[in-house]
Amino acid sequence: MTQQQTQVSRLLLAWRQGEPAALDQLIPLVHDELRRLADRYLRQERIDHSFDPTDLVHEAYLRLVDKRHPQWQDQAHFYAVAAQLMRRILVDHARGRSTAKRGGGLVTLRLDDTDEPVAQRAEDLVALDDALEALAGFDREKARVIELRYFGGLTIDETAEVLGLSPTTVVKNTRLARAWLTSEMRRAEA
């Protein structure tokens, strides 16, 4: 663990224990990573999106600081929650802007962490969010794996650590969840 990771973990613990000054010290340390996550999300948005990475980080920050005594496990868990908040912000924004016609200019996302095109693409963020919610309704663990890996940007090992799973289980759950999400989104589209 790097010195910064240790410091971030220490500050997260202090924030969890109710030290308000810990949050003021934490934000400069995590800002660059939060901005990277925001940039990753927004690259998948339409070009004329009203958010820029800084706006998205600030909105997520406001929601993060609203939490009273958050139960952060570690730095990876914090970033996963921040990523989930950013996804919720963008989904809420997309739902508000969507037209009566499904997919009215919404997001195109890939559930793949390689540069190669995937055969099945999520048509938009709202459809993906709906499918993730449906998956979470009967298999919360697989939905969390997708959230952490693709929205949180966590590695297989980091995802395994946050969820208390083996890396092998994370890989298996990722494959199964991707297949189910693809099928669900095709079904919803038809």
C-alpha cells in the first residue's frame, strides 16, 4: 500500500468516526481519482452533455458529505461508492432529459474493459441501469460486481476484496452478469 493509500484509509476511518476535519483533508487526496472516474463516465455520454467532469465530481462530493458516519471499509470501497453515486447522478439526469421515445439521445456504454468492440452493447445508461436494478432484485452480488468493475473502475482483486469474494468468483460473476444483462437488455429492447 502506498503512503497516499494509507493516508486515505486513515482519513476515511477518521471521517467514519465523526471527525469533520478528516473530510477536509481527504478531498484533495481523492480529487484526482474522482475526476478520473467522472471523466470515464462522461466520455461515454453524448457530446453536448451539460455536465463536465468537475461538475460531476462536485455533485458526487455533495452527496458523499451528506452521509453521516459512513461505513467505509477502505479506499476501494470509498471509490466504489463514489462511482455508484456518479452513475446515479447521470441516470437521474438522463431520465429527466429523456424524451417520450425510448433512448432519445441517451448514452451508449460498453460492458467491456478492452478496446475491442463487443458484440452486445448497452443501448443507453437508463436501459443499463434498469437491467442492473432487475439483476440486483434476484442476485445482488452479481450486480455489485458489475457496479464495482465497470462503474467503479476496480480491478478484479479490488472487487474481490470489497465484496469478500475470491478473484475467481469475481471473474465468474462478471461473465454471468454480463451475459444476463445483455440478454435482459435485448429482451427490453424488443
